[in-house]
Amino acid sequence: MKANLLLIVAIFLLLSCGENSNGKTLHVNDIPELNKAIEEAVPGDEIVMANGTWKDTQIIFFGTGTKENPINLRAETPGKVFIEGQSYLHLGGEHLIVDGLYFRNGYSPKSSIIRYMISEDSIAYNCRVTNTVIEDFTKPNRLVNDRWIEFYGKHNQLDHCYISGKSNDGETLRIFFTGNEHINNYHQIVHNYFGPRPRKGGPRAETIRVGDSKTRVSPSFANISNNYFEACNGEVEIISDKTNFNTFKNNIFYKCEGSLVLRHGSYATVDRNIFIGGDDSDFYGGIRVVNTGHWITNNYFYKIKGSQFRSPLAIMNGIPMTPLNRYLQVSDVVVAYNTWVDCKSPWQIGVGQNLESADVLPASEIRSAPPIRTIVANNIIYNTQVDKTPVINHSTMEGILFKNNIINNASEDYSDYDVLQNGTIKMKKINDWLYAPAISKNQILDTVYTGYDFAKINHDIFGASRTEKNSIGAINQTATVEKFTIDKKKYGPKWFSTKKNDVESKIHTATATAGELTKKISEAVSGDIIELKDTLYALPNSLKIDKEITLRPANRSSKTTLIFTSKKDSVAFKMHPKGIIKLQNLILQGKKNKYAFAPLKKNMASAYNLYIENCVVENFDYVLKAYKGSFADTINFKKTTIKNCKNGIELAAEDKGDYNAEMVSFDHCFFENIQNNVVNFYRGGYDESTIGGSLSVTNSSFTNSGQGENSNILIKTSGIINVTIQDNSFENNPVELVALLWGEKNNNHQNNTLINSGKIKVEEQQKLKILY
């Protein structure tokens, strides 16, 4: 017996040594050494990149490893190998692993940063990128399209990576299907942290896209699970599924202004995901359903406030005989055992129904086919405050079977459509966003509907079994949920911290001495405040704003005057990427051919922001002039006078669905003698992928303006989806229209006073250029 045991141990040791008997470790210090090591690598080899900054490093990692002996390329210390400048990593071959790199301070000169293919005859299979960060590695020109990560081949994996900050055109990650080599791919995208993606101001800004409209019948079997998505706000689709048999499981979507969208794909599994919103945005989204055969189970939604395409649950209408790139009728979908807590109108059925637009859209765009052969069962809607419209029916619900769905609508019963049962559900608040049934036995919750194949839904959102005891909603056992916490360390690399250190703002002072204000702005760090000690400042040059800066008088009881006197520069405040200017209690004076604010004419890689409060802006050619490729996330004027300017706010440099700003607001402002473009906010083309721009004009006054306006419209909002004009006065403005609003969209006006200023006109339907 003893002899046999020794023999077994000896064989085990021999086999263990044999697994990597030929492997060697190659330390490389520069690009030539790296290329040589890759060229010579054999199965089992490990290439170690020296710590430090690797600039303009274009890695072509080709090799043929084996499952037992992959070829590894790793950082000497995870997170200490910085890939900067014009760099990328493209993989081809089999069984390759990349570990611990940090892409920052640069961009890829190619169509991607990480690509699982070198060329069409050098595709990656069974390759893995792990423990890696891509942060703000975005193109200088935000209109240039690329993807950060491109999947090709089969059985490739991205795991424990942190991806954040893409602001240019194109998806963050995309799975491609360009031949049989790429279908039935079984890719794994797991345990990643997808950090903030800012609003793009146009389409093509998904965080993950699986395929395209031409691959809607292709099988994929990709697994996108156990990921954390935070503030992925690029557009309406966080994830866009356009192939079949994909799995989306155990993901957390935290305050993302978009949805998980089953766009062209069918037979998706959407299970055990958590969607966390809040009261701070009306654009947080949930799940949008198109196509056929999906199972949407065990998902939890908290304070998801989006509407229409961003609804907590949006089941869309389809297009009869739809073209490939449009909307297939929803059929054979199961929505079961989900929970919505304090969501706004959580169920929206027939979303996108647009029969009223038949006169302005081609027949191929009319979504008139309602959902059919669909089951919505065993779900909970729980509200701590009454929701008057928990269900919105945009079309018809006759093709949906509703069974055993319970609503606790605070103090008010809900009876519309006969799709929900009213019931009292005692909920226990587990944390800020998580509610679970407080009583383990509740006859209302214990009466479940058992549909065809429902037995396969055998666990709840937190893994508790449904086999012996089952109940309605995402949570089956409260005891299990009480142990649940979100541990962000499970997502992304362990060496990388997503915590941003709060830096206390410092207050600097600047006198009117020549060059001192420019010097103070240059020396300040983002978030600092500069107080102006004198009452009058000459600005002989543009002020460069590439960080967050607040300018205000040291004496808060009076205004300080800034006079832009430059002969060579045309812009007083030149906005750079990530520039944020906050002006308080200032008078800003210009002259002919000068602009108060403008972004760079090119290479605006990221958004800028303006916050102007209690100021006067006067005597400029333009108050704000946007250029093609520029984008402002927020433009906010409050208690500010804008007068004697040739042009006001010009945000009209884009087309093809893009636009120059997202949130634009004027509150308690006074406009006087603005000749043209008082407000010109434009979005060209018909596209539904974005917020679509938001303009709010409230409690403001417009006088003697628009005298040079060729359009005869004072406030121009062509193509903008969200417009509010409320409680304003318009007097002696020589125009035909104060505004021409788009009635079908979220354009509203009320309580405005118009004297010698034309009228506000609403066109229910507007004809726009189709972009698809």
C-alpha cells in the first residue's frame, strides 16, 4: 500500500513538472526586446514587461500556446506598467494571456485598443485579457469612431478589468461577427468594472454591443455576467444585444442613463441583474425588449425613472415585415419573478408605437405590431408613494398573458387594464436601495403561476432555491438577502481603486496686475476658487479653462468687471476638454468679432461645462459659439443678463443625430438686444439612441431681440427632444415665432407672456432626415 502511494505521488510530481517543463521567463525593458520575446515565445513561456512608462507601444501579440501551457504577457507589477501615447494591444493565435497592464494618457491610432485579432488570417482563440485598466484612453476628436475592445474569434475572455472614460464615437466594447470563425463564439465578459462613460450627445455610444443588425440571426452564446456598470451614460443602450443565445446574468447597473436592450438578438437569458437608480435623474433605464424568445427573470429594479425607451421595463412594438435594421415584433418572451421598487411607471407596453407619425416617416419606420405570445407573471411592483400610472399601454396588450402579478401601490389601489392584483406586502428595508418581503409566509406572494418550462427558474436573484418553497418576486428568501452587500472589489483589478480622493477646494486671490489672473488659473488645481480683489480687470489674452475653476469677486456684495481686450485671440474663455468654468457676480464685456465662451475648434476629446450665475455678459459677437466635434454636458445660466450681442447661444454645429450640448438651462435670465441666434440649439436627423438634448427656459425675459434673425424664430430647437419654455415674458421681439416646438416629443410651454413677439407654435409631427 505504501509502495503504491509513493508511486502515485511520483507520477503526479512528474506530470506537474511536465506541464510547463519548457517554460521560461523573459524580462523585457523596451519595445524591441518585447517584439523579440513575442517572436520567440513557445508554450509555457512568460514575458514580463518592466515597470515604468511604455510610450507609443503597439503590441502585436501572436503566439500558439496550449490550454495547459499558455503564453503569458504580464506586467512586472500589476498596474505599474503604463501604456501611454499612441498604443494598442492586438492578439492573434491560441491560448494567450495578458495580465496587469494600465492604458492611460493616450489613444489608439487604430480602430481599437485591445483587439482579439491581428488580421483576418491571424485571429485569437481561447485568449484572455485580465487584471487590466483602460482609463480615458480616448481619441482626441470625439467624432472619430473606434472601439476600445474588439472581440473576434471564439472562446476569448475579458475579466477583472476596469474600463472607463470613453467619450468619442463608437462602442466601448463590441463583439464582431464577420464569418463562421466568429459565430458560436462563447466569449466571456465577466467580473469587469465598466466605469463612467459620459453622455456623448449622439448615437453610437453603447458600453457593450454584441453584433449588428446584419447578425440578428447569428448564434453567439456570449456570456456577459458578474460585471459592475457605473454611470454608463453614453446613450440609451448600455448593452445592445444584436445576436442570439446570449446570457446577461448577475450584473449590477448603478445609476446608468440607459438600458440593457435586447435590440436585434433573440433567445437571451436576462437573469439576476440589479438596476439601481435614484431621484437625481429621469433617464435611468432598465430592460428594453425587442425580438423573440427571451427569458427575463429574477431582476431587481430600484428607482428607475426613465420613460419610453428607458422605461424600467419597456416591451416594444415592432414593424410588420421589418427591415433587418429596425424592430422585429416581440413574441414568445417570458418576464417572471422580477421586482420593481419605487420605479416610475415601471411597465410600459407597446413602446415606440408611432402610427401618428405615418405622414412624416416611411412605412418601414412605423411600429404597429404589438407584442404577442408573451407571458408576464409572478412579478412585484412595490411603491412607498402612489404611482398613478404603474402600467402605460402605448398600443395593445392583448397578446400578453398576465398572471399573478402583485402591486402594493402605497395607499391607493390600482385597477387599470386588469393586469395587476392589489395586495399588501410588508417590505423590510435592507439598505438604501434594497427591499425584501418581511414575512416569509404570505399567501399573496406564495400563490405562483407555473407556466411552461417555469421549473427551470429554480433559484432567486441571490441564489436561494425555489424548488421546495417558491414565491412571487425576485427575492424568494429574506434570510439570504440580509447577507447581501455590493462588494466593488469583486469587479475589476484588485490593484486598482475606483475611489476618487476628495480634494478640498483652495481659495486663491488675484489682483488686476497684468498676467496674474492667467497665472493663478494655470497654477490652480481642479475645483479651486479664485477670488478677484480688484473691481476692474483687463483680459489681453484668452483664459485657458482645462479644469474646474470658479471665478468670483472677493467682495461678494459687488460685481467685478472683466474686459476682454485681446487683439489676437477671439475667445475670452477658451474651453478645453474637461474644462468647467463657474462665474459668479461678474460683468464680462467684449467687443466686435469676439466671443465670450467657445470650445476648441478641434480635438475636443471630452465635454466642457458652463455655470454662469448672477453675471452680465455684453457686447460680444457670440455669447457661446460651439464648433463641430465639441460637446457640453451642462450649460447653466442663472440670474444673468445677456445684452447687446450680435449672437447669443449657438449650439448648431452637428448633424447625423449628434448635437453640441446635453443639458442647457436659463433661469431668471434677461436677454436684451440680441440680434441673431438668441438660443439656437440644433440636432439634425432622426435618431432615438440618446437623450436628444434638453433645454429649459424658465422665469426669464426676452426684449428687443431677434431683429436680424433670418429664420424668424427667437428660440430655435430643431430636433431637440426635451424642451420646456415656462413662466417667461417676451416683449417687442420682431419675429414671427418665439419657438416652434415638436409636439410628439417632450416639448412643452406654459404661462408665458407674449407682447409684440409673435407666437409659440407646436407642430405635433416634424419631418427629419432618417439616419439609418
